[in-house]
Amino acid sequence: MRKIIIDCDPGQDDAIALLLAFGAADRLDILGITTVAGNVPLALTEKNARKLRELAGREDVPVMAGCERPFLRKLVTAEYIHGETGLDGADLPEPRLPLDPRHGVDFIIETLLGEEPGTVTLCPTGPLTNIAMAFVRAPQIMPRVKEIVLMGGGWAEGNVTPVAEFNIYVDPHAAAVVFGSGIPITMLGLDVTHKALVGEAHLRQWRALGTPVGDAAAGLLDFYSRYDRERYGVPGAPLHDPCVIAYLLAPELFSGRMCNVTIETASELTMGQTVIDWWRVTDRPANAHVITDIDADGFFALLLSALKTL
């Protein structure tokens, strides 16, 4: 059993990441879910995480609210993609169970101090505010982290500016703290997630399960896909955040290389860019395993298998 903390900002793609993790209960020990402001404000991300926990029947997993704004910059959200609730596309009931009263940052710190060093993987799928804040407040936890597997950044392009990916752009100063932490990092950015496009055939498979989880997943991603279909003319939307959980379960589906990744925090023109030294043209040491390719068929087979268990 791999011990993980999922730090997220649900969001339809975060929702599928959570369902994938919930469906792997025999392999992933989810110590807790912390939420952060990102795709939508914090009041919605924490509620959405609780909705998904109850949809999957995993009331045993605590959900905590974390930071409601980035370190230094004004919060940028993405309702234009995710809808006003963040989970538009599925009519999920209001959660019955309350939010865990602990602050998400406190939970991260307390959990890492309470577990054996090198046994907990941090899995951020949103802006890195909570993770960085925990490191700043309690730097003694950093050597205790096994690794960080995150969704964010990109080598070739951005999706919120010409060069910046949303999660990093929202809080680039937090990202700079995380990438400068010295902790082993696996980065799943746009280069790989844009090769994991969900299409109509996948949605039909999920609806055919005849379960509330299958119907909800299909509804969420049918809504979510509309933006990419209309803006980019592609057949479906990239499943960014589920790639994090898929990597934990089946790393053989992915490939990349060790690189130095530096976060741009000074220039408004390129704010939030992940400057990736892919060709090793600098002497900066490698600090991240940058993933750029995926076996998409294997990825979707893994996801379908997990949804069947819920």
C-alpha cells in the first residue's frame, strides 16, 4: 500500500483523479485530501472534494480545506472551463459529512511528522500553495517526503498564457518553493496530458457501467470537453490530473527524462513558465522527472477498471 496525500482543486479532471484513486483502494492508502483555491474558489473545491468522496463511498478519507489564495498574487480561477461550481455536468448531492476542521497545511505537516520518513507521497493536482506553505512553515518535513508527483507546467506550451500552465501560473511563487525543495519530483505537464484525450467512446463506456459513478464521470467530462472541442477543434479534453494517479499505479505507461525545472516569477510576460532544460544546455542540476509521453490506451483501460470498482 502506497501512502499518499492528494492536494487538489476539483475541477472535473481532479474529480476523475480522485475517483481513480478511490478505485485503487487495494494499492493506495489515501491518508487525506487537502483542497486549495484554483479552478474555483476554496469554498467550492472543499465542497466538491466531499461530494466526490461520498459518491465513491469513501467517507473514511478526511477532507481538509487549505489556502484560499496564492502566496503573493491575486487568485485566478477557471470557471470558463469548469463551470460555476467546478463540477458542472453532474448533479451531485450536497455532501452529508462535514469538512474536517483541521487546516490542510496543518494536516500535511502533522501527517508527515507522524509517519515514518520516506513513506508518504504528495500528489498535488492544483496550485502548489498548500504544499509550499507546509514547507515554509515546517521545513523539517521536507526530508521526510518520499516524493512529489504533480500535475503542472509544460515544456512546449501553456494553456493560460502562451508559456504558462494554469496550476503553476496561479501560484508561481509556491511552485518555485516546491521545485527548489530538493525532494524527488515527477512532473506531469501539458506535454503528456495533451496525449490523454477523453472522447465520446470513453464516455459511452463509462455510461454503460450503469452506475452512479460511471454516469457522473461521463457527465462531468462531457461538460468539461466542450471548451477544448470549441477552442481547439480536438475530439475531447485532456485528462490532466488523473495522470498523477495513473503514474502511481502504472508508471510503465509513461516516459520522460530527468531535467532541471526552474519557475519564472519575475516577468509578467512569462510569469509561471516552467523553464525546462530538456537538452541540458545549462549546468543547473536536474530536479524533476519530466514526463512527456503516455500509453493512452493503457491509461484509459486503467481508468475504466477503477471506475468499475466504485
